[in-house]
Amino acid sequence: MHPYTRTILGMALLALLMIPFAHALTGLYSQTMTWNILANRSHSITYGGSCSETSFYFNEIDANYDPDNDGNAARIAPSSIARTLGTTTAQRDYNFVGVTAPSSTNIGYLGEVGVSPPTTIVPVSTEFTDDEYTNAIAADSAGVQTISTGGQYPSFKITYKSVVLPEKTTALSFHFVGVNIHNAICDVEPTAPESEGIEGDINFFLWNFQESEYERIGRHTGTGVEGTYPVENVDQTYFVDFNLTRFIHATDRNITLLIQGSSDASVFSCLYGDIIEMYQQYYYDNNVFCQSATIAPFTIYNNGNTDINVDGNFSSAFSGNDTNLVLKVWQGTGSGCGTAGMGGWEKDCSVTNPQTDLGTSTCRQYNQSNATTAGRLVSNLGTGDSNQLCMSGDINTYVAGGTHAKEFVTNDRNAT
């Protein structure tokens, strides 16, 4: 092996900051990374975003995303700032303000359906008119109306276009103001402030994209009493905060709410909606990350006159609480870290052969089992060439508070 000199090139400190929500912990978990380069190898490193050799940390992106089955519910990427506070939540409102037909955002449909709930997502397909969108945004006695006959169920189907990643959503709440009335002749004017008849039940469903079925999230039981009822008679809010990704389409992020009045075989059943809206609570990133699909955290340049390899390992095996810490590395695309699962976000990395270098969608995982075994990161980095490396962290299980430092050693050997 050629002699080498140890120089701190990249990261003097990688602080792996984790505040897992599942365990409500605080603490700084750090890994000191040292690069070892042969004395006769000329190179340079540049950093992505606002990261630098003295400001390079791993911060939790969100605590609601868990790509594996270890239960830690965390995803971590490099940042220039060590976050000392946990990821906080924000809220978005979804309603029909400013929506006109045909809508390209939140969409409302109305009609009657023969079953409750229907077995497919599509039966209610007549879109709201411009006036109906306007009537569904304020508590002003001006509502949307749909009528059913012959034992059918009057129905509203609402498709909300979420702008938040499904895995970052922590809660959904649905607010409905309206009423369901059974009457021989329902009011035909949706702006009518009140209607005479028997108040019926209203059921609320969400479409489960994983099981391809509607699941009931709430029910308003009508009085069943003859009387005069204002359009805004029923005011209900239903809150959902468990396994939410099943209600959010993975690709287009649609959330489909179905509201159905009860049926009556002998008279009309009229469903009025005065307000129909959704609130989405979600985690947001309260930090600036220097790694993304279009940003690589750092790039190694070969400024010398011979090809180089870059290998990596830890100076000593993980022990104690450190056995739960994982560092994953993969190669950037040349213009960032790519979109193929971000490489190291998966739990198990496919590159395990010590002589196999990394790809843009394959990663090498350093953990307690292989911490001291050198593994190839880059092969044959040519003269004048460069290579991006991307990194992510993971905590495979419970980790107690405190600082856990390990030295990460990269040995650069002649490739020819």
C-alpha cells in the first residue's frame, strides 16, 4: 500500500441529528468523518447548497416517512445547519374558493347512486357548475343540491388535489355543513334557506386507494322528524390521523371524499351542501438541505495525473448505541442525487462487494456489521474528471440521547 498523509478534506463533523417522534427523544448523534488521500494525489471537493466542510450535518427530513419496516419512521439528509428542534407541522386548507368548471384543482361532483357506498370511485361524475362551486364555500344558506328518487342515495364526491407528499401528511379533517331532507317535492332552488321534510342520515366516506374501496369515516344520524330545516342544519367535522397514505393516491395525490344522504323509496331525498372543505396537517422541512434530486452534497475532482479509486470504512466498529446508526452512500447523477429512491433512502443497500463501486440508484450501507470493512465508493476517477457522492442516514431502531462519534476513513489507492 502506498504511504499516505491524512488530511481533513471534506467533513470535519457530520452531525447526525435525530429527534424521533416515535420516541420523543432529543439528542445529538454525530459521526466524525476523515478522508485519507495518498500524498501524491491531487484533488478538490466542492459542496452542494450551503454546506461546507465545517457545516455538514444530517438532519431528519420528516418523521412520518418510514421506507422500511424497522419502525423508526425517519429519513435523514445532509444540511448546513444542525437542527436542534424537531420537525414541526403546518396546515393547508382545501376548498372551492376561486374554482370554476371545469376544475383542474379541487373538483366537486353530484348525483345519485344505487348503493351506499358505491363499489367504484367513479359513479358520481356530474361536475359542479360555477354557481355550485361558489355556493359551497361559505356559510351563507346558499348550498349545492342533489336529488335522488326511487331508493337512490343523493351523493357528493369531492376530489381534493393534495400538494403535500402522502408520507408527510399527519392528519386530515373534513368539514361539512348541510342537511339531508326527505320530501315529496324537494326545494329545487339550492339557495333556499330552509326545506320542509324529514331529516335523514348523512354518511361520510374516504376512498382507500390500497384496497380500492370506500371506508366510512363518519356518520350524522338525522332526527327522522318532520319539520323545517335550514340548509346549514348539520355542521360536522371528521378527523382522520391513522395510516393516511391509503387515502392519498401515490402518484397524483388525490384524496376522494364521498358524502351520501340516506335513501327513500317513496319520496325524494335531497342532499344540500353549504360548506365542503378539507384541512391537511403535515410535516414541513424547517431546514435547508444541501442534497436533493438536483443537488449533490459534495463533488470530488481529480486534479492529478493518474486515475484514483476512493474506498471507505470506519476506523472502528460501531458499539453500544451506535449499533443502530447507519450511513448510506451512492453516486450522484452529475446534476444531483437523482430520483431513483434517492439511492440510500432504502433500508438495505444492494452493493456489498468491497470492489464494486456505487451507482446512481444503488448504495453502500455502513453499519455495525461492516463498519471496518473497506468498500469501493468510486472506481477509476480519471484525470480532470469528477464524481458526486450522495449520503443519507438512518437509525434502525431506538437510540438513546447523546453524542456518538466514529471516524469514517476513506483510502484512495491507485487504480491502474
